[in-house]
Amino acid sequence: MLKVGLTGSIAVGKSHVLAMLKELGCHVIDADQIARDVVAPGSAGLKAVVDEFGAELLDHAGALDRKRLGAIVFGDETKRKKLNSILHPIIIATQDEMIRELGSKDPEGIVIVDAALMIESGGYQRLDNLIVVHCEPEIQLNRLMRRDSLSREAALERINAQMPQEEKMKYADYLIDTSGDFANTRTQVESVFAQLRGN
């Protein structure tokens, strides 16, 4: 089974590209969903986060208040790194188990692992290829403001908290630029898929 990473900065259209790859027949693993699952109530991941950051991160139902956690770690690199050091090993182990299961059922298939922090965590190194989705910075900013109802300043703070797009692009085996329309993006996705099929 060909293992391919898909990453990109916030609001660059990564989910859209992932949906197209799934439609073309790739298996997909969503690291964001796994990240939610590993901090579900009663999980070892949630206990580790609460032990580190405090019980005030839990809502009245005992679930993680992701907004409150985000407010703590977005502006503090040390805390963000600490959170990642707790959760990334659990997330990667879960992904690897899913990849093994998919590989046993479809050894000739392609699995796409979608993760925003794949480069930062080093997770891409265990995969065969890496696709980086990117777009013009102004387009990214406008998409994020619109999507999350953020001010320009708040959106820029979120973007600047991540590795710059240009830096991520240096790691790519394949680049997909979503600055254009859907048809343009789809053409690029189909081209990358054809190349992956040829591997």
C-alpha cells in the first residue's frame, strides 16, 4: 500500500483536496478526527492533557473544551509544543494501526493521511510521499476570516502561529495550488493521483 501524507497550512483548501482524492478511490485517514478521538472522555489522551493543563479545560459534561485549550496554546509556543508532545505519539500510533488494517485489505491501494502538523511532528517521514496544498497568502487570509468569522488580526495570528507555507512547500513531493477555481484544483489533483498510481 502506498502511504501518502497530505498537509498544508490553515484555510488553504486541504479538506477540499482530500475529498477529491477520496472520490478518486484513495483511502483517507483524517488526523483531525483522530486528534478528537484520542482526547474523548475517558481516554488516556484526555487524562494526559488534563494532568498537564488543568481540569478547567473540561466542559460540564467532562469533555475537552477545545476552544479553551486553543486559547491557551495558540499564543504560547512552549505550551503548544508540550501539547503536541503529549498527543502526537498517540495520534501517530492510531494512524499506523489504521494504515496496517487498510493495507491488509487493499495492498495495492493508496492511503492518504491528512494532517495539518505532519511536517512539524516529523510524521511525514514514515510515509512514501508528501502532498502539500497551498494558495496565495491573501486568499488564505480571506478564507480563514470568512470560515471562522475572525478579524484580520485574529486570522493573521493563527496563520503566523504555523510554519510558513513556503517552508512547508520545500518538503513536498507534490504541490497543489488551490488559488484558482475548483476546476483548476481538480486538474492538479487528478494529475497527482495519476502520478501516485504510477509509483
